[in-house]
Amino acid sequence: MRADPSGRFVLHVDLGLDRIFVWRFDPAKGTLSPAASHFVSLPPGDGPRHLDFHPNGRWLYSIQEEGSTLALFDYDGDTGKLSERQTISSLPPGYCGSNFCSEILVSPDGKFVYAGNRLHDSIGIFAVGSDGRLQFVADEWTRGDYPRSFAFTPDGEFLYCCNQRADHVTVFRVSRRSGGLKFTGQYAPVGNPSQIIFLDHRKRR
């Protein structure tokens, strides 16, 4: 579940129904009501799992767990309407094995999209074009097993990956020029890690 950049709508995926739902948020009452365009459907069986907005607020990217795909949607911030424009594999060309997707994140500068691949045990790296469309750049082995999720540090310099079945978190330095991930050699032992969230202490409350 994620609020849109304006805070007027809340979106969430439903893996079983293969839909992304959009709800209008009432800040006075704290309630949700169906948006005019209440949902958008993805291909049957693809299983949308997570989504993330581009910093410009006009593009939304979703990752499909069962289909191993990424989808680009144009987002109308006035109505909450989603219009699908591109679908691309989350995996490198030529890979034909089993896979289940997990996390998706847009880089803070909006230049790259990162996609988690479980069983392939990689993070796919995609360049964002001037029109929002994605192009595969590379994939990076997570140095573990079953990458459940990952997160950027608040300054965007590093990416931490939760390798759930390996019982550790691995750390990568992020190249803002190429989008590449370089393993730092750091492993943090954590039993069954599934999610990581950073708190930026530099921000005043």
C-alpha cells in the first residue's frame, strides 16, 4: 500500500485478483473511498506484488511476482487513473528458469528502477527513459538466497538487501551514473530478514 505523491489517493496491489486498486483519501475523516477509476487489471496470473512512484509523480511502476514482469503506468494525479504503457521482463535476456519477484524501487533521482528476483537471486537494474519507459541495464547477484526486499540508505549511496533464506543482509554501493550495484563485502547476519527501513536522524521532527 502506498500513498500517491499528493497524498490524495492510496494505491495497493491485490496479487490474487491481479489488480491495482486506487482509493481516494479523506484527510479530515481519515477514510478511504473508491476512486472514479477504482482499479486497473493486469494479465491473469501475473500477481502484482509491489509498486513505486517516480519522483515526478506521473509514472508508476509495479512488479508482478508470478509473471516476473515490470509494468509502467501513466498516473493522473487529479483522478487517480492508471493507464498501462509498457510491460518488460524483470529477468535478464535468455533466462528461462523459475523466479518469483519481490521488491521494486525507483532511485531517488528517478533515473533507474530496481527489481528483486527470488530464485534467480538478483536485483535487476533498469534505466528510465525520458518518457518513463524502462530498458534493462544489468542484474546484480545479491550474494544470498531469496532476496525478499531491499532499501536505499537516506542519502541514496547504498542499497541494503534482505536475503531471507540466507539469513543475512548484504550491502551494495550505488553508482548514480550507471545505476550499477557494487558489493561492499559486508554481510550482516539476521535471521529470516524480510524488510528493512531506514530512519534519517538528520531530519528534524
